[in-house]
Amino acid sequence: MSHHVLVVEDEIVTRTKLVGYFENEGYQVSQAENGEQMREIMMVENIDLIMLDINLPGENGLLLTRELRSRSEVGIILVTGRTDSIDRIVGLEMGADDYVTKPFELRELLVRVKNLLWRMDLVEKARSETLVEIHEDNIIRFSDWQFDINRRALTHNGQPVKLTKAEYELLVAFSSHQNVVLSRERILNMLSHRVEAPNDRTIDVLIRRMRSKMEVDPKNPQIFVTVHGEGYMFAGD
């Protein structure tokens, strides 16, 4: 089944060109000229990825990105004529996955769309494989910790510990591969990347954050263990 993309663009010439090009490449394509039409389509269609113009009348693309990300994991590529790097940074911080500046090459945009959808499909596949490997009640217990995967809840001696979306996904990946060394690349493939160019450092930063939340002594980790030259291992019993 082909992926369904939504083009949100108020400039009719650009919108028509994008719709025609991506339909020609085999995608199912819907179109909207503002945030209101975008919401109407999102309510009735299962959209995989949105190409969203920043410079829309009324609600701009940055505000719409923040709204979308607060309630959806849809892929978001911001498309704009602006070259201001501040917009680019703000867009990514608000949850966009990628950013393209007009005038853009259609082939470049196609590559970005394909890469993002590929990453999202990988995450979905990893999630479905992960869930099969976890206990039937989807609750994992180790030491004084309890991790309820369905409720996205982590508790220590009954006290809740807040997790970001990335930290939650990291813990799902690790807890379903106990005592298995995972390379940074493999861990990256299990996460839904909400940054433009995820890399090895992304994982190192996430691990540091998890250690500060969960280790008795973060400098001498007992749960998230470094295996030098290979990656990390989850040693929760």
C-alpha cells in the first residue's frame, strides 16, 4: 500500500506541482491551503507525512507543527521560501523532522520524503517486533523499578519518574533486549528520530540522561552499561 502524503501550501502553482509530482511517483496525495483544511483532512484520512509551508495565511507552519506534534507522530517536512536559520531551528525544535527551502529541487524533496518514511517504517517495525518479545502484561520489573510499556509509566519504589518520548522509546528498546549489546546504529533504528540528522551522539546524550534519572551512581552505571567499541547493554535484572 502506498504512503499517503498531505501537501499544505497556499500558493496554488507550487501546490499543484507538488501534488502532481508525488502522485506520479506513486504516492497517495491530499492537499490543503491552510491549517483549517489540514485539520479536516487529518480527521478523515490516515496521513503518513505532511509537507507544510511555513508562510501560510493565518496560522503559520511553525504553530501548526507544534500543534501536530502534540497529538500525532506524523512525519513533518517544512517547506518555505525563507532562508532564515532561526525559522529552521525553531521548526525542528517544535517537532518537524526535516526542512526544505524554496526554490527546491523536486528530486531532493523526494529523497527527503523517502528517507523520512523509511525511518518511520523502521521504527514501526522495531516497535511491533519489540512488543512481541515482552511479557504478556507488558510490565517489566527490575531491581526497584517497574516499567509499564502500555501506560508509558516508569516508577521507582512506586514513585513515578517522568520520561520524554525519546527516553521512553530507548527504554522499550533496551528492556526488550536485556543483556544484549546494542550498537548505536541499531538503537537509532529503534527510535523515531525527531531531529534532522540523528547520529551516534544522539544516543550518547540519551544514555547520559537515562543514567542521571535511573542510576544510583551515574559515573559507575549498573543498568546502562557501556561496552567499549561496541555500544551499550541493558543490565537490569
